[in-house]
Amino acid sequence: MGKKVTVVGAGFYGSTTAQRLAEYDIFETVVITDIVEGKPEGLALDMSQSRAIEGFETRVVGQTTGPGGEGYEAIAGSDVVVITAGLPRKPGMSRMDLLGVNAKIVRQVSENVAKYAPSAVVIVVSNPLDEMTALTQLATGFPKQRVLGQAGILDTARFTTFVAEAAGTPVRSVKTLTLGSHGDTMVPVPSQCTVDGKPLVDVLPQEKIDELVTRTRNGGAEIVGLLKTGSAYYAPSAAAARMARAVAEDSGAVMPVCAWVDGEYGISGVYLGVLAEVGAEGVRRVVAAPLADGELAALKGAAEAVRAKQADVAGL
Ligand SMILES: NC(=O)c1ccc[n+]([C@@H]2O[C@H](COP(=O)([O-])OP(=O)(O)OC[C@H]3O[C@@H](n4cnc5c(N)ncnc54)[C@H](O)[C@@H]3O)[C@@H](O)[C@H]2O)c1
């Protein structure tokens, strides 16, 4: 049978993710849901009508859902569910400022996902990301490897873009990596970065690398500051769609994602941004990247920072 993916939340992030997933033309059905009456149905109709132009056959279905879980039957049988429901930041806000309001939304969504799509792999994007991923696992009761969060592919893509611009090279000749949290304790990993196969430190001066690391860490806020009424969604949706594709194709692609870490790097019992092999069951395994001493210390620091906050989500 063909694959089915659901995107919960038909805002900027959700609608662009649904469009990308439909245009891959590898799913039989893309479902998009929202609580705003008619919005997912309207967007789904619009996307469906682009099939004849873009040349894909995926069916796109929109479904309004209610506070009591009304409408969630539409997600039944989903292989993958991407949760984008929740408020985005406004200028001056940190992702953590969204914790209380988005926890309520993500808990309600997760309970319905567990009820109506009990074997799905769940990809969380709602912020604050690391905490919402932990909450989704708690609220669904799904095995930890079946719940993962999107942050690292996006943060890495931002770092890559900045390095390519600074080095004057095509993005495809640049490899970068960011681990850690999707927030203040993001850990860009310059020791794993190369330009045309050469170590980044041989291509750019250290102070330029430090500047790009800072810009990467603030990459989301830079865009929020410019947009003023919402947050980024083109690069974020590309990242979530790639993860959903790796699950649907059971590809085993190794990508930076927010995954449950249990022993790797000497870190245990926390959702954290790490490299992981992604397939049909979600995270197949965490892949430990070789890190410089300072980078490992920063990753351990990130783990402790998010562990404290993730412990609090159980009560939200
Ligand atoms: N992880 C990342 O890298 C990353 C990047 C960008 C944005 N985000 C986050 O993604 C989330 C969505 O961002 P956006 O730009 O699409 O915001 P948006 O405001 O455009 O869309 C959010 C949508 O969620 C819907 N919604 C609210 N409660 C719901 C519920 N209970 N069930 C279903 N839908 C519900 C809203 O009606 C709205 O349409 C935000 O929390 C944002 O911070 C994460």
C-alpha cells in the first residue's frame, strides 16, 4: 500500500512542509490538519490543483480538527506525522517563551496522534523544540526512537549557507554540522566542517568562524526580526520534509536530528540534537561524531541544560 503522511498545523511551516512532501511524489496521501475551520481543506484543494502543473500524483487531503479530537479519523494509518501546531516567535521572544502555550497544543495533538495513528513515526517541529519532542514522547507513550525532532538539519543548513557565502564557494562544496539544542546551547561543530574537503580552519580565519557560529546560533531570531510577524519556514520545512522522506523510504540516511540519547558521548536519558540514522522505525541508531574536546564539553553542557527543562514538561 502507498505511504501516508500527516502534517498537523496548516500555518506557514505546515503548509510548506505538506507542499514539499506532495511534490516529492512518493506518498499516496498527504493529510494536512488545523483547528481553523476550512483552512486545511482550502490549502489541500489549492495544492491538489498544482498537480497537473508540477506533475505529481499524491493526493492532498485537508481536515479541520476540533478540541475534542473531532476529525482526527483522517490521519488513521499514517506512517509519519509531522507536528507543526503551535505559536511561532515574535521579535524579542526566545523559543522558551512559547513553552506554556505550545505545551497545551502539542499535548492535545499528541494524544490524538496516539489514538488515531498508533504506529506512526512522529516528527516534532513546534517550539521550544527539544522540550516539545520530549513532551510528545510522553503524551503519545510511543517508543522513544519513534519520536524525533527537527532542528539540526536546519541549523546545519544555515551554517553551511553562511560558510559558503564567506568562502565564496557553492553550498554543495561545504559540509558543516551543528548538534546540541535548538536554542542557546546549540553546538556548531567546526572540527567536522570542510570546504572542498579542506578543514574549515584552513579556509577561514578563526574570528570569522566564530562570527558565523554566532550567526548560526541566532539564525532563527535574525529572520524573526526581519519578518516581524512570524518565523522562518522555507528552510525549516525542507528539513522536516527530508526527515519524513527518510522514514517513508526507510533510507537509513544519517542526519542531525533531535533524538533520544542513551549512552552515546557519555550522555544518557535526554532528547538532544545528534547525528542519527533515520528509517521506517524512526531513529535506528545515534551515530557518535568525533568531536574536539571543547565541542564534547559543549554538547554535554547542552544535554544538562535541556535535561533540566525536559524534566519539567511532564507537568505541562
Ligand atoms: N524546529 C524548528 O526548526 C522550527 C523552525 C521554525 C518554526 N518552528 C515552530 O513551528 C511552529 C509553527 O510555526 P508556523 O510558522 O507554521 O506558525 P503559524 O502560526 O503560521 O502556524 C501554526 C498553525 O498551528 C495551528 N494550530 C494551533 N493549535 C492547533 C491544534 N491544537 N491543532 C492543530 N493545529 C493547531 C494554528 O491554527 C496555525 O495555523 C511554531 O511553534 C514555530 O516556533 C520550528
